[in-house]
Amino acid sequence: MCSELTRSSQPVEAKTKAQGMSHQSDVLPCDQLRDQVIGNQSSHTQLMETLLHLRQTVDDCITQLTTRPPQLDLPLEEQRHNQATGEQEAFLRRVVNLLQSGAMWGLGLQAPRPTLGPRDDAGGGQQAQLSRQLDQLVHQLSHLEVAFVSHDLSNRGIDISAFERSKFQDFKTYQGDKYHEDKNTMGFINLGVSENKLCTDLMTERLSRSDMNHLEDALLQYSDQRGQPFLREEVARFLTYYCKSPARLDPENVVVLSGCCSVFSALATVLCDPGEALLTPTPFFGGLVMGSYLYSKVELMPVHLDSEITDGSARPFQLTVDKLEQALLEATLKGKKVRGLLLINPQNPLGDVYSRDSLEEYLEFAKRYNLHVIIDELYMLSVFDDSVTFRSVLSMESLPDPNRTHMIWGTSKDFGISGFRFGALYTHNKEVASAVSSFGFLNGISGITQYKLCRLLQDREWIDKVYLPTNHSRLKAAHRYITNKLKALKIPFLNRGSGLYVWMNLKEYLQPCTFEEELLLHHRFLGNKLILSPGKTYMCKEPGWFRLIFSDKPLPLKLAMHRFYEVLAEQKRDLRVKQLEDPQKE
Amino acid sequence: MFALPEKESRAPSTCPGPASTQDLDSNCGDGLERECSRKPDQKLPELYGVGDPTAGFSSNSSHLSSRGGIIKWFWDSAEAGYRTYHMDEYDEDKNPSGIINLGTSENKLCFDLLSKRLSQSDMLRVEPALLQYPDWRGHLFLREEVARFLSFYCKSPAPLQAENVVVLNGCASVFSALATVLCEVGEAFLIPAPYYGAITQHVCLYGNVRLVSVYLDSEVTGPDTRPFQLTVEKLEMALQGANSQGIKVKGLILINPQNPLGDIYSPAELQNFLEFAKRHELHVMVDEVYMLSVFEESVGYRSVLSLERLPDPQRTHVMWATSKDFGMSGLRFGTLYTENRDVATAVASLCRYHGLSGLVQHQMAQLLRDRDWINQVYLPENHARLKAAHTYVAGELRALGIPFLSRGAGFFIWADLRKYLPEGSFEEERRLWRRFLDHKVLVSFGKAFECKEPGWFRLVFSDKAHRLCLGMQRVRQVLEGKSQVAEDPPACQTQEPRDRHRNCALRSQDNPSLGEDLPVK
């Protein structure tokens, strides 16, 4: 079954997706509702009121919905503009949005699990019973409750909130129960969030030096919205050097904002109108979805890549111009206006690096169709294997379409300081730079932080002689450790020399090989206090892939692999039992 | 909130006169959203006005989306004043003939105190947790500190809770996030005008939310009233008006202490406004960013968080920041306090765009915790300096016979320069502003605050004596030159300098740019 699915003819794939969706819708609302009801409203009466309200809402909706399954008929619904269905449409649209974001993120993460639910202990027995009733009620009608999640939030506010609840629930749980060498060895080990924790010693030392603590009045006052001039100059020098730009980069083309998410969100907003789309080769880092969708309502059109090597490709998940062409065509046929192409290089989660030729082909493709190219090079200095040659887009002699090529970089990954909230845009297009600069006050960086960043980027000596060599050798060691473990477990993975992660295939452990099973496996990891990221989060079209972050200290890494091994062993046992039981049932 | 200054100093140019009469086609709105396409508004211009931040926008870009074009237009239109200033900033030594900035609302009086405090060793801690992804709401240690701080300084009847605190990079972000999570595209907030104009942009950029101005009058109508007084009747009228135009109003923004009026709402007034909001199920966003900059003790400022009972706690959202009260607008620290968990959660999930560095979060927690320093060193000194600066500018204005409003809070004086505008038009107001700028002093004109009466200007006084004095001298020169058209050079240089402004006289004498002919564009 599993292998069948991976070879995936179209219909099978579609079915899998549909299943995935219905599963999502079952899980999500119950949990949200429980959060809502138990978490926020203390008294019994309120709960009862809510129940009654729910019943009413549910009844109303049933009468409206009995004729058709909601999400499938949405387009039809939209065409009919009569007053009576207007409200319902809006509601359904939100549900679909929610499902989409859920699908991307694996909303089911937050399915109530005893091991994961410190919030559950808020309710007494009575409440628990009520909540069970509530669950049943909701279960029948799945997503209908979304409408009254809050009376106070706008629809988009509800979307955003739902996203927060789903995506960050486990992150929050993790925050409250983090692994600590001495204090909490039983806590969660997070190999899900892409952070480089290998060089905190170096970084702490460097940031503690006295040159970092300079203060002047300009740092405490409003600055240029694009960022302090001294920082933009330093960023331009830094990128000129590390991206091997043929000509000196111009500080006027630099805009700095609070994190790469902000840069991306601002870019998406000024390049696309709501409902327009960016082509995105998948699997890809899902965090950007939020930026493009929740704040700016820009959609990402996946260009699905295959793990299998076919005629046009030399390696798994290879992006080809054919695939881009095809995805663009499909999007156009669906009536989607595609404004650009989003590339991540080095790729996240694959760890691939685009060759100069491929990069040029993608850029030429974009130029042919007047598409912007947003290229995220967030991991450009995290290429730890010397045999891998990373080529920054800024290193190209001549860009096919410089006015539509926008590069993003930040210190979060390459310097392991995600808590600094710094991201930079480099674009030749003055219009785009100006428009993005308008966000300088909504996504601005503290003057003090800008100063520290400037000092950091300036210290070429330390970066080249201390930081990068150490960082690379530690990354290499951690990578070797993990990949050896994976090899020993006979788990296929992409062996790449860049990024902080390994993209591995656990479909052997899924029976059947579906996204539901993937999610269940993910929960199993969580149950064993290990956070990994399931492929669905990356819009991967094949179930079974996981991303594992290896840039953690040896001790937690070792413990994590132990837990990993335990879960897989347990999973294997269960699969065997299941296999034995299945024929009996039949 | 880099924009605060920029917006303010630049705001002048964001309001090119004829703007709102221009009818725009829908492509400048949010393309998909019908609500956003504008209507010819202001049927009752006396009472309220539906904000149209992009009126006057017309541009076509091959590279930007239509909203991108608008966003860029914000940037471009804002540029003129601000860029002029930034290319020619006054510097005592390097550029003594540069522009003095009395336009940006920043407190530049206490940098000495702040830099000393921020350089103490407790501020300089670096630890791994501060370098990694935080809780998006802000580090818990900071949220706890904020809750304690606000409980104390807002005199809340019960301790405030860290769970209700969200930390963002400035109040601009709080406005932006709130607008996004409370309103659909095209919906609106009520706001009494004149108001701090940058809010228009904050709620529009991401949120595409509009502001409906509740126009206030400078005229005093009764014995117990004051100029530009907000009343519930005015709120009701504006709300009705907006509704009648089919505009859905979701909330009310109150700035207390008010910017640019320097006014303060009494607890009774506040209660009335909150009750009004409750009646209409409106959210109330109370911006208290100047709450500790009340330098006249007799004023008796009360935070909304000090009220015994909020009429509608689930719809009351309070924002505060260190930008003004601690003179650190460049630090980008702002905070939202709301009992509404849904709102807090929704805002928090937007914090990945509005976060601030862990190191800065640590510093802020240290700062807010240091009650001794705040109470015994910073606040008394800051208030004394604000008072002195205020006294000086107020005196200068009195000497010029210029009426002004100021109630002892904030960094600015709201000055009535209507007598310098013979026709009383916004066009003239703008020209006068331009003359100030040409005379190397940047101020903000009333239109930038959506003031409906032409001729009001905001002067920021929280600057060092020498700059302030020079700035006021330039203001005087422009005004005297203006009012005594074609007369001999004004007697500005004979004006006796106060002791503590000794430098000013010197400087103004060797300032070559003064007294030159004023090009009027």
C-alpha cells in the first residue's frame, strides 16, 4: 500500500488529500473549542451557554448545509450571490482557509493528548464530562464552530488565532517543558525548530565584548526607516564579500527589518495583491506561508517535486524548468495570477544547493514570464561541506532581470541568533526598496540591536578565523553523527552538506503510507518528548518525510536519537501486530 | 515606529491639499475587496471625516502590486519634509545652519540619564536563551515586569497579569496588529481629530483599515468646556455618519494624554467614552504612550487601567511603550495589555513580524524593574526638564501673542497660527510650514493631524536648550517676517536670552541662513 501510494497516480494522491482534510477538520475544532471553553471561561453556566449556543449554531448550519459537502462546492457557492448564502460563504471560505493552513502545517499536532496537554488539567471532572459531550457534538459537524470562536476578532483575526493555536501549541508546550542538561532531562528536545545551538558559546563571548555596548543618542532615536545607515552600509559590504558579488553592492539597495519573515511578508505585500500567488517549489520551509497568507493574503502555489529520479532530473526533488512551466500553466488555468517565484537556496528542508546553471535557468524562466524572483539565502554561510559550492544570486555577473530579483538574508541561521530578529532585503529595484521601507516602522529593529549587528558583521577577522571554521566543523560533526545513526537504522535521507537539517524518509514506518499516519508518527515522537517536523508542514506531496535539525549540542542530540530509535522500534512492533491482525479481520 | 518621527516630520507632505476630492478608481484599493474602493465622502464634513489615506495617489508601477504602489506612495509622499531634514540635520559643530527638528515627537532631554543607566552592568547580560526564538508574546520575564510596572504606574486596582501582556516592537505595531485582528479589510476605527497622524498609516499598511475622524472644534461652546473637547455626542454623530455611509466601525482609538493637544481625559470623561463604546460594541484602543510624561502634577492623569471597573474589559485594549516616556523611540519597545485572550493570542501570532531582540527584552526588563532609579532619578529629572523646556517655549509664544494649548503633558504645544493665514486655507498652512522649513526649522502642521481648522501647528519642545532656543528663534523670524510683511528686519536678535540659553544668542548671530529671503513655493 505504501509503495503504491508513493508512486502515486493522480487520483490516489487526491484521495489521500481528501482524507487528510477530513481528518484535520475532525481534530481541529474540538481542540480549539476546548481551549476556548475550558481555558477562557471558568464558570459552569458559561459553558452551558456556550453549549446551547453551539447547538443552535450547529442546527442552523445543518439546515443550510444538508445538501452538499461544504469545501468541495465552494467555488459554486461563490458564484451565487444571494443575501442568504452570503454569510455562509464567508464562513465556508474561512473554514477552507483554515483547512488549507491546517493542511500545510499539520494542524492535528494539537490533537488532545494526555502527554501534551498541561492545559487540560484546568478542568475538573464535571468540565471534563461537558467537554466530552462538546467533543461529540462538535465531532458530528466538525468545523462549524469556527464562526463563534470569538465575537471579538475579525475573520482574519480568527484565522490568525487558529493558526497560532495550531502551529504553536506544541512550541508553547515545548517552551514550558524544555529539555535542560541538569534541570529537566525529561523535557522536550526540539529538533523541529531550525536553530543553530552549536555556537552559543562563541556568540555569547563575542556579544559580551565591550565594543558591543556602545550607546549614543542616535541609537535611541527614530532612525531612517530602511535601517540605520551604518548598518545598511555594513550589510552591503558583508554581502559583497560573502556573496562574492562582482561589483560592490549598494547600501541604498538594502532594507533591514525585524527578521526575514518580516522582509518576506513586506515583499509579498508590495509585489502581490490579495489572492495573487507566488510559485513555490515544495517541499519548502512552511514558516513563510504564514507571512504570505495571514498578513498579506498572498497564496503560495506549490511546484510539487518528486523524490523519485526521473528523466529530467538527476537527483531527488530536483527542480526543473519544466516543472515550473507546468505549475505556472496549471495556476493560470485555475485563474490564479502568479506574480513571482520563491526560491530558497540553500534549500530548506532539502539542504540542496542550486548550481549556477540551474539558478540561471530559473531566473530566465522567471524573466520570460515577467515573474519576480524572491530568493531566500538564509543559510548561505551554513554550507559546511567544503566540496559543496554555494553560489549566491548576488554573485552572478549579470542578472537576467535585476529589477525583479530580490534577495533575502538574515543572521538567524548563519549566526545562530534567531532571537535577534534581523533580516535584510537586497534589491536593485528602487520602487520595491521604497515600498518595503514603508514597513520600517512596523517591522523595525532597535537601534541598540542594529549597532550590535553592525559590529558583528564588521568583525571579518573573527567571522573568518573563529566563528565560521568552528561553526562549520561543529555542524559537520553533528551532521556526521546523525547521518551515521540514520544509516545504521537504514533510514533513507538526503545527504547534503548545507543547512541545519536532514530530510529523511520514514515511510517504511507508515502503514498505510498516508499523511494521517505521518501525523500519528509525529505524535508518537512528541509523546516521547521529541519534536521533529513532518513533511506535510513543508507541503511535501509524499507522506513519510521528516525534517530533523541536527545543529544541537552532542548531549541532547544523543538523547534525541535514543528517543527517536525507541519510537521507531515501538512503531515497528505495532506495525507488525497490525499486519497480523489485518488478515484476521478480513 | 520609525515612522513616528518620519511620519510626523514628513506628515506635512502626506497631506497634499486637494486630496480627498479626487475620486479614485478601485485599482488603488485592495483590489479584491469591494469595501475598500472609496466613495465620495464627507457629506457632513463638519462632524466627521472618513479617512482616505491614499487619496491623491496615482501611479502605475510595472513592478509593484496595486497595494504595493500605494505603500510606496506612502513612502514617497512622506519623504519630502523628512528627507530635507535628514539631509541637513542641525549639528552644533558640524552643521550649525542645519534644520532644527521641532516636528518629531521625541524626548531628547534625558539621554545622559538613560545612557548611564543602560550602560550599567546588569544591562549587558548575554545568554543563549536571549539569542534564540522567544515566546512570540515576549519573554516571560519581560511580560511579568511589564505587568508589575503597569500595575504600579497605572495604579490598577488589582495586579495586572503577565498573561495579558504582549510585547511588540513599538506601538505602531500594536496598532497594526490590532487593526488586522479586529477588523476586516475596509472597516474602520473612530478617532477624535486632531490626532497623531501616523496612525492612519499604521492601521492601513497591513490591515487596510480606515480611520473615521471625529472632528473637534477649537471653539469653546460652554462654561465647562475646553477647546477641542471630545464629547459623547460627537462620537455618536460620527458613528452615525459613518454607518450611514455604509462604513462598518469596529472600534474607537483614544490617545491619553492626547497627541497633539497635550490634553488629558478625566476619569469621568473616560468612563463616558468607554460606555459609549460598550453601547455600540466597539473595541477601545487606549494609547497611553505619554502616561509618564505628565510633567504638571496638578493635572491628575488617570490611566484607563486605574478605573475600578471597565465597562467592557473584553473590548478594552491598552498600549504603552518606552518610546516617549523613556525617550527611547529608537529602541522599539511597545506593549499591549488586554484581558481578551483571543485578541492577545491573535496579536501574539503576528509577533513574528513585530518581535524585538532578546537582548533588548532583557534590558527593558531591567529598566522597568529599577523602580528606585525611575522614581528618584529619572522621572523627577525628566519632568523638571520637560517643564523648563515647556515654560520657555510657552513664554516665547506668549511674547509673540500666539494662542496655544498645553495642559502639562506630552512633548508638544498645539499652537494657533491662524492669524498668519489671511485666507485661512490649508494651502496657506502648508506654505507657512514650508517657510519654516526653508528657515531651517521643522514643525508639524495641523492637516497632518487631520485637524479640520487650518492654521494649527504642533511644536515639540522636548529638546536641548540650545537647539530649542535656536529653533524658536527661527520660528519667530518666520512669523515676524510674515506678519510684518515688507517691514524692516524683525527685532529677533535683540530678544534677550535667558541664562540657560546663553548659547542661543551667540549661535543665531553667526548663523548665515537666518533672515534670508524666503522662497515660497
